[in-house]
Amino acid sequence: MTFLPPDFYLRPTLTVARELLGKTLVRRLDATTLSGRIVEVEAYHQHGDASCHCRNGPTARNEVMFRAGGHLYVYFTYGMHFCMNVVTEEEGIGAAVLIRAIEPLEGIEIMRQHRKGDKPDRGLADGPAKLCQALAIGREENGIFLDGSVAGILDAPVVPDGELQRSSRIGITLGRELPWRYFIASSPWVSRARPSGERK
DNA sequence: CAGTCGATGTACT
DNA sequence: GTACATCGACTGG
């Protein structure tokens, strides 16, 4: 198995976000492997992005985002949820791509157990906190490098432009004018078609 | 279907 | 104190 090399992540954040669509996110847990196809992402950047955790410079929480591309930034929010991001660009730049939804591929029954309940497959990982729950990603995984030992991403052909859609990012107030959410238009596995309140 | 709202911990003002 | 890159349960149409 060949995981994406560091060079993949050491590029402009929007490029990495765009190219992460269609790739396979892999999570190794003991003897089992969980995986899914990335169908929805959002970019965040220290500069020019009022909603980025790094907008005011380094802090204890966002330190991982300033590391070199290829690390995993996991943060805790709303008192109960984790979200995972792929760090991008060179060390010293605070930028990352939030993984918002995957299409479950391997280990679906394990994901269902992690999600506690008898959820339909579509509800297993169609949201940033749901996907972390399904893949058992939490505090422990913050700061790991995506070399495949704990988690990693496998290459896959780039999704053609015609299958892509962009929108403003979900659940933020500042920076909602930036069209930094990318998703696969026809995929039934995305969290939603468009941000709520946004019209067709 | 869409919209509203409470849960619940923590980083930061 | 307040806001929060969310979710699930609930309401009304």
C-alpha cells in the first residue's frame, strides 16, 4: 500500500483540498482496517480567512496546524465532538483541510459499532464529527503523521471538474463568502447539498 | 422536507 | 462570560 507522500501536502491548501476528493482515507486499528472515499472537504488558512483557528497566530490548540503538511490536526468542539484535518503547506504556515464526509468502504460494521446504533450506511460518516466517531479519531490522534501507521491516504485518480461542486463552508459565520468547500456533486455520501439557508 | 434547539467542554476575550 | 469548522431529537408544514 502506497500512501500519499509528504510532497502531496506541501502545496497550496486549495489545491490539496481539491485533489483530496476521491482519495481513500485509511484508518488502522489493531488488526482491522477502516477506510472510505473522501467526498467532501473544506479548506482553512491562516491568511485571509476569518474563520480559521490560526487567524490570530499559534496557540496551544492550533499548534499542529503550523507543522509541515501531512500531519493530522484533530480538535474538540461543541463539548462533545472531534473533527479531523489534514495539515497542508510548509512548516510555519497555519493551514489545513477539514475532512467533512467519506463514503464508507472497508470496515463498515465496525464503523457502525463506533457510531453506536443501527444507523443506515449513509449516516455513518456524512459529517466531520460523525466520520471521526466512525473511524475512532480523537485526541490521541492529534499530531500524528499520515504515513499509514495510524492513518493515511491512498492515491486515486483526480475527480474530473465536471463532477465537482464548490460552495461556502458549513457552520461558520465569519468567512462565509469564501467558496472553500469542495464536494462530489453526485455523491449520496456528502453531508448536505448546500449550506442551509443558501438558495439554489 | 426545513427549521429550531439543547447538550456539553474548552479555548479564548 | 461567550462562541464554537456539530449532532440528534424534535417541531411544523
